[in-house]
Amino acid sequence: MNWSIFEGLLSGVNKYSTAFGRIWLSLVFIFRVLVYLVTAERVWSDDHKDFDCNTRQPGCSNVCFDEFFPVSHVRLWALQLILVTCPSLLVVMHVAYREVQEKRHREAHGENSGRLYLNPGKKRGGLWWTYVCSLVFKASVDIAFLYVFHSFYPKYILPPVVKCHADPCPNIVDCFIAKPSEKNIFTLFMVATAAICILLNLVELIYLVSKRCHECLAARKARAMCTAHHPHGTTSSCKQDDLLSGDLIFLGSDSHPPLLPDRPRDHVQKTIL
């Protein structure tokens, strides 16, 4: 599998990620994908060939191997890494969609017609929800795969010798796993890095939610203060203050107020004059 394709696609995620997201992406590619490509595939490349049982009964070794290794570690890790990295592509696609919409708007109405988005890559509205959902999905995938690994291999440990009594084995036979210590080291390393990635996703999720709550409270407080300072006036001045305060007006959804001019403050001054 050519993992450089995923690396190239996800390299743009850094521009739209928080500091926690950048650390997560570095951890995934350096300590998970790189370790998987360089060492894990080689360690598990001969697991079936070197799985020996103390019997010459035809088919016994194959049946015992399938009983104790229903799914290969390497294939599980490959599926896990694909599912974990794909949600980040949705963020890039959402930003690309916003940029296309912005480009089409400018082509249709001219360069001086205003903007649909102050910053297409800023996590506001639908993009915020896309980013948050990607964090939840990535953490859920890692948790699910850790559970699957623990179900197949209790405590994530491979014993050096396993006993098998499945048909067509004539009796209980001893089967020997190749390089169990080396495989246990890499298994525990992959489990530890997955747990760290889960922690980073949860920390980033808490950071984004708390930041949004803080911004919502700040916007509500500013609106209340504006109303108190203009008790007999219209709400237009308050809306202008919200316009100048940043992207707080975009927190709810991707639906926008009237198109923003390139210089909203100048537009407000002209309106007042």
C-alpha cells in the first residue's frame, strides 16, 4: 500500500488544525504509519510460515493458526490507519468546497461584490461541525480497534506456546508462535500510540467546545451591553458591532448574513454617514 498518497493529502490539514491536531498528525505519521511500514510488516511477514505445531496431521497447523489469529495484526492496523486518517480529508474537502463557492461568487458578481466567507479555512459554522465530528469519529475508531485487539488477543500479549485441540488435530497439540517477544513489543507500542492519539483527540475536542462556548458568551455579553447603551435606538448598530467583532455571527451554521464587503468597517462608516 502506498501511504505517501495519504501523507500528501493530509499535509494540507495542518493549515486548518489546532496545535493539538498538528501534534496528532505528526504522531500518526511518525510513530504509527512509519513504524507500520518499516518494522511491523516485516515482523509479521512470516507469522504463518513459522507457526509450528508438534504434529504432522495434514491441515492441523492451518486450523490452529486460523483459530488463534482470526485477523492478522498487520491488516487490522492497516484498516485502522485508513479509517483514522480519512475523516481529516473531509475537513480539507469542506474547505475546498468553501473556496470554490467563494470563487464562483466572485466570478458571478465581480471582485468588489463582497465575500461569502471572511476566511474559508476558519473553523466556523459547518466547518466547525465537520472538524468536531472528525475528532469524535477518529477517537471512536481507535477505541473500537483497541477493543477488537483486546478481544482477539487478551491483554494484547501473544504467548510463546498455544494449545490447540481443533479438528483435524488428533489430540491437544502445542503450537509455537514465531518471535513472540518482538511482536509483543510492537503490539504494545502501537496500542500506546493509539491511546495517546485518543487522548489528543479528546483534549482538542474539549478545547474547541470550550472556546466556542466562550465566544458565544462573549457575543451575548457584547450584544447585551450594546442594547443597554442604545436603549431607544435600533438594533442596526449592534449588528454592525457583531460584524466588526469577527466570525461570531457564523457560529450557528453556514447560513450567512448579507454579503460582507472587503472592508466592513469602511462600509459601516459610509452607512452611518
